[in-house]
Amino acid sequence: MPLKVVLKCHSVTLTALFAVAILFSSSFILLSTNTASPTTIPTILDTGSSDDDFTAPELLWNYNTKSRAGNASPVLARGVLYFTSDDDYVYALNAASGTILWKATYYHSFTAVGNGKIFVNDNRWMYALDARSGDKIWEKYVIPGGGDRITTSSVIANDILYLGFESGLRALDATTGDMLWHYGLYGVVSSPLVVGDVVYVGAYNTVVALDAHEGSEIWNYSVEVPSSDSRVSSVSSFAFDAGLLYFCAADGGVYALEADSGKKVWNYTYAPDMSRFSAPSGPLLSDGLLYMGSDTGDVCALNASDGTKLWNSVIGKSSLSVPAFYEGVLYFGSDDGNLYALDVASGLELWRYTLSRPISWNWGFGGVGTPVICDGVLFVRSGEGVFALAVSSSFVLPSLPFYLPPFLVLLIIVVVVVVVVCCVCFYLLRRRKRSNKSK
């Protein structure tokens, strides 16, 4: 083979390698460029606590969508924070820096992440997006011919997507979006819980256990409402442990049921009657204890085995989110615009942190979900913004998995092929020269 051909091959190889380096570097520069809109840094309010064993929160970053940040909690998966906003976008942020990775416009409510997809809805439509790029994989009109709408965050398990509607619970194939079954139940307002082959769902006055694959009823339990009261008592999201199912109801009570039979084990009224048409704060279960907030600002800690009250505190002015827990501290969002930290042993308020807008679980204009905590970093939505706060002195920022865009993968394959071809050509050329010399 002529030497010029070999030199040309090497030139092509070097050029391709240089192009890969430039593109590879550019992709990470784009991911690390902060396009977040800054908001006013919140202030920490003095609670008068003398406790020195907790860490005051440190603002790491915030991202402003310039629109109310939807109705559902943010979802953290593999170093990416997903959330929806009322500007009809789904956002994916680098959880470590708050920089935007992508945003997709079609939708505005409720997120679930699983199987490499993010699932979102727009009242009557359901969409599956590629979690890495935001590209649409499928869309389904899930309420044909009716005035129904999706009312809860979706849950994915067993490659099945479970959705709460005004009229009941539906199961969709997570791969295709095709509906597998529907169970009629009026007023589903809280996310279902899947444990093994059973899905639990709550609605007005009722909790039902269903076969997760077929949708057939296993048992149902009715929340007691006085006969003189024509209103309905909605049911919260669930907690599960050691064969017991826990939930709160809008009558101000928390209930424990046998998960396999629906038989009541105990119930305890920890707050006054709340707004019966709103979903109450769900309970948090940790180390055999239950923690829950309420519409009235009451926070309660109970023994999960028998419902014995350990302590009760009153914080905030209105509805409280489902609590989050980390290193002996409970975190709540409130409609008064504060994030609260409480000592789990005593219920003592450690600090409160004022954010830009009210934060709570409800569907009003405050409208955010439960704080999310990972390795000492707390992520919370507040009005138009999403905030990342360090709540532990030993916090660790989430990291993105190593990922190459498809075009870079293709380019690397091409370069490898070119390098192999050049090496083979170079080897054959040297072999030919040696052969000629020996002659």
C-alpha cells in the first residue's frame, strides 16, 4: 500500500479524534452552564431554639420557572430532578447544580419516573418521555368519551402504570400506554401504593385493596362518617410496614389496617376536622413511628404498633405537606410560605426557612409537594421556584451517571473503525516492506 494512503488514514484518524474531543467537551460545558433564573435568597427566621445539634439550612441553588410549579412533588432519579410547572413544561435539572438539562412542552401535572421513562399527564392525556432527553415515546388519551380527569400522581410498578381518576383507578401498560384494567371508585385523590401483587387506593370515605395485575377487589374499608354529616372524608396517601397499612383521613384521624384483610387495628384522632374535600397529609413511617401533618398545622408523632401518641406540635398557619425525614429531623412545607424543621424526639421546632411562595401539598395556589431528601440535600418547590438546601454538614451532592449522547456514541464507533483500519493498513505495509527487503 502506498505511504501516502497510510498518511491520509492517519490524518483522518487524528481529525476524527480531535472532533470527538471537541464535541465531548462541548456537551459537558452545556450541561454545566447555569441557566437558572436567580430568585431572592430566603431568610432564616430565629426560632429561639438553643439546640446546637442541628445544621441550619444552606441554599445551594434555586431555579425559577416564572410560573407556579405545578401540583406534584419533584422526583429525584439518578442525579436528575424532575418536576412540572403550570407553564406546561416538564423540567429536568442537574440536581447537583440546578442547571437545566432539558425541558419538554406538552404537559403540566404529576410525574413518575421508572424504566428509563418519565410519565406525566394533562388531565385526560398520559405521556411517556425519555428520561434522558425529554423526547416523547408515546401518548394516550386515557379518558375516552367522558368528563373524567386524572387526579393523582401516577405510580409505576411491575411495568404497570397506576393512575387515580375522579371515577376510579386505572392500570396502563408502561411500555405502550394501553389500558389493562379499570376499577370504579368515586373520588380518588391520593396516589396509590403497590406492595407486591396488591395495589391500595384511597377515595372519598373508602380504602380498597386490588389485585395489581387484574384489578379485582380483595377487600374494602369504609371510613366512618357521622350520619348527620353529608360531606365526605377523603383519604391520604399510604405508609406500609410489617403487614400494616397506614393512612390519614380528612376527619382528622390516622388509621392502621391489616394489609391482607382490611381489618382495623387502631385509629387515633390527632387533629380537628379538616377540609373534607381536600386530600389530607399522608403519614411518614420511620423506625416504628408515624409522623403526620394536618390542615390545621398540627404535627403528631405516634407509635405505629398501637397508635399511642408521643407528642403533638402546632406549626404554620394552614395545610402541611407530607413530612420528610433525615438524621433525626422532620421537614414540612406549609401554606404560610415556610419550610419547617422539627426534632423527631420532642416535636420542638428547630428552625423555619422562608421561601418565595407558600409550600404545601394541597391543590390551591400554594400547590407544591413533599420535600425530597437525599444525602443531606433537601429539594423543595415553592411557588415559582425549586430550591436545593443543604440540611446536613456532611451533605453529598447527587451525581449524574456517565452518559454519552447517541451522536457521540456513533462518532466514537466510526473513529474506532478508522483507527483499526489504519492500524491494519500500517501493519500490512510494514510486512510488505520486510518481504521486499528479504527478496
